[in-house]
Amino acid sequence: MTIKSIAETSYSGMFRVEPMEGSAFFIRKEYLSAVDFESVVPGTEFEGEAQDELLDAGLISAVELKAVGYLARAEQSRFGLTNKLINKKYDKKNIDAALTYLEGRGYLSDARFAECWLHDRKINHFEGRSKLASELAARGIGREVAAVALDAFFEENDETVICAKAYKKFVKQGKEGDKLTAALMKAGFSYKIIKAIVQE
């Protein structure tokens, strides 16, 4: 592969490479290890492993650009974004490289995703800590990250007040007695909080 042209794009650190033959592709120097980025200039010919690394950098860059498109619409967890990209038929190795770069730059954050998800979840759901913790775990959020996000969430949102709202919702649905208690426990509230609400 011989380089015809290379130019930086408006997306910081991303370059558009056009070979003499074949389609143009994007790279960033962070995705190169054996190839010296400064050598990627018009007229330079790359063969064998050097050519493969350039093409791999192009594939990782393509994943990054797709991931940034998802992140521009909403916060994503690494787990969820990985699955979306796998469904788009991107290679797992390239996904890992691109998402690690995005995490390092602060564009992708499980902590930020957890905070946003909890905020959005409370709009239509009345749930306690254990239920929310299991939902975050199902979305690939680690226990420590989830715990920090939940602590912050319940500093701003009284779990007892949320339980009271869930109680009223289940009563309207016709639940009472043991069925009401079971529904509240399934919604993630502790027996202590449930008992306090029922006594009120």
C-alpha cells in the first residue's frame, strides 16, 4: 500500500488516509505501535506487518467513530456499547481498543452512565436500592461503580419516600397483605423500610 495523501480531520487527532489504490480510511496515531506515525506521508509504501497495522488502525478508528455516534445521543456503559458494536459486526479486538481509548479520554464512563440511568429510571419506576443495584449489574456496571452511583442517588432521593410511592401504586393495583409486601420487596425495598411505610 502506497500513501497518496493524509490530512487531519475536524475530529481531533483523527486523520484521513488515502492510498494510491483502494478506499480511503481513518487512523489516529494512538492505534499504531510498530509503525511510526510520522512515516505515514504521501509516497511512503507499506507492506506486510506494517500495512496490516495501518489497516487495523483504520478498523479501530471506524469502531471509534461509530461509538462516538452512539455517545453523542446518550451516555453508554462499556458493556452496552460493546454489545451494540458487536451487533454491527465489528471485531471484538477492535472494539476493545477503541473503547479503551474513549474511556481514557473521558468520552465513555460507566460511572456517568450509572448516574444518568438512575436519574432516568426514577421518572417511571419506584424502586429500592437492591433492585436498582441488580439492574445496574445487568447493564454491566461493576459493584463499586454502582455503589458510588447509588449512594449519590439516595443522598438526593429519600428511599422511604420512593417506597411510599410504590406502596400507593401497588395498593391501587389491588395488592394487599403479604402480596403487597412481596411486591415491595421485589421492587428492591428492605423489610425495615416496608414495615415503616405499612405502619404509617
